[in-house]
Amino acid sequence: MTENSRDDASSNPAQAEINASELFLNLRRKQGSWVEWGQACQALQKAGYDAQTIFEETGFEPIQQNQVIVGAQVHATIVAVGVSEATRSLFDRKGSDILYELRILTQTERAATADLVQEKGLDIDEAKDVVKAVKDFSRLGAIPEGFSQHPGDVVAYQSWKQARQKADLQERSRLIAKGLRFAHSEPARKQIEKLLTDFAVVSAKSEPLLPLYRLEEDEFLPRIIPVVGKFPLTKADLQAVPLVEENDSFGMVQFSGTGAWVSVPGWQVIRLAEDPVAVLELSDRLPTTLPGRAEEVLIIVDRAQRTWDVSSYFLVEETDQLHIRWFAETPEANLLGRIVLIMRPKKVLDNEYTKDPWQMEE
């Protein structure tokens, strides 16, 4: 342990409750299973050691620490729910990356999916596809006829649905084979087998375009100015107004406490919103990949619009976090608001340059 680590431990009583030196040594030597590594990293972090310190002491990079910590937590839940002996043996030895992907599922779904991964010998990419299918299936309003909630049937349903939308016989056959490979129940298998003689093509519902705009003109960049009040006013009234500082490309301002304002052009879609709120996200984390480099975008959500329609994206809560989702059919999830606008920032080459009027005139 470095001198700084010893100083940190002595100044933090919580760190004295664990044998940090032993944990650091075990991690440095990679002693024990990966599950024990995750438990050790978590114990050290809870004791006050940050991820960078653990990295310097053990060689476990912060991203690897996060993977084994979360993976170990998922491992504990699948063992508690119950998995086959073969599944437990597999994930006792390896698979932290796969279990990390299972974190977004419920505990029951995690256990069933872990069994499927072991049974089918799936790699990380195939496991990711199964997790996505299970998550999408859980958002359906009702279980489709002939299928069950077993992850094998879920993948079979996804394959069945996609195969029905394909006119290309080679691609259709590939999806049918995939469905038959994963089908868990006999009714699900029969549903897939029907496609061997039924060549009808069902049109797919396409995801709508995101309501994306970019600010282009300086006039579209309004500035928020606090109002002192109406005369007569006092010096105290003037001094009571807080200093407003813009802190990002959208002109968002903050004030004392937890809150902020942001100025948005008065486009019709904004004026029609009854209860609009704004959230920030990176463009490469949106449901549909946007062209160009990743950048921060401003998303306007109308909380008053909570009725589903197929042509819109909505804000929903999943595993205690908010997400933007599109639903091809009426969802079971509680809709928290419709996405009415996604705004890119104005492209400005040099913010300082534009502040000099004489330079602008040239």
C-alpha cells in the first residue's frame, strides 16, 4: 500500500473496518475467483478508496472494477433466485462481462437468461441480443399467443416476428432457424414451424424519426435575464436578484439550490407543449443513432402528453432510471411524457471570437 493510501485509511474510520492490505494484495495477485475480486473492489470503495487509488494499487482499471463489482452483484442474485449447477459452475469461473449485461433485467429474468446462456453456449454479443430481446418483451402489453416469458421463447418470438417481415427467403430461413434453436416451449416451436409453409409478409412498423432540430442563427439564441420588478424599487430589490451565469451551449442558467432554466426558441411545437421540461443527453445515447460526432443535445419532454401513439418517443422509467423509448404497440410501461423536441446546439467555431463586434463586422 502506498503512503497516501495509509494516510487515507487512518483519516477514514470506515476503512479500518476491513483488512485493506489483504484485499489489495489479493487483487494485485489475482487470488480467488472474479466474484471475489468484485466483492473486494466493492468493499474497498465502500471503505472510502476511490477507483483511481484501487487501480494504482492493484492494476484493476476503473472500468474493470465496475464490471466485476456489478457482475458479482448479479451473480449473487442469480444464485439467490436459483440456477442450474452447470450455470453456477460456469459463472463461478468466468463471465463477469455477460453478467454485467444482465444488470438491467429483473432478478427472475437474470437467472433464466443466465441458464439460457449456459445451455446454448452464448458469447457476449449473443448474450447482449438476448438481454435486449427480454427487455423489449417485458414492455409488451400482453404475452403474444404461443409464446412464454422464458428467455428462449422471447428470442424465438423476436425471430418469428422478424422472419414474418422478410421477403428474402434466405434471411427468412436464417431467422426461422434461429427461432427453432431458441424456442423453449412446444407452442413456441409450433408457431415458428408455421412459417415454413406460410410465406406471407407482414409489413413492419418503422420507428419514427426523432424530432431533431439544430440552432442555426444567433437570433435563435435568446438570453435569460432576471427581472428585478416594477418601479418603485429599492436598492435591496436590485441586490436581491441573483447573478445569472450561462454555463453551456444552450444558454442554460443555474441559481442557488437545485434547479436551472434554459432558453428555447418559441417554435410552435414548444408553444403547444402544456407542461414542458428539459433534459440533457449525449446524441450517441439516443434510441436512434444520429449522424456526425457525439454532442450534447437538449431534449424537451411534455409531461402532459402521456397517451401512447406509434409515431412518438416517450420518457419511461426502467430500473429506477429514465429512458427514451419507442413502442410499436400499446406498452405496459407508465408513460411519463412525450418527446416533442431534440435540439442540437448552434455550431460556434470560437465563442470568444464572436464577442468582438469589430471582428464580426469584418
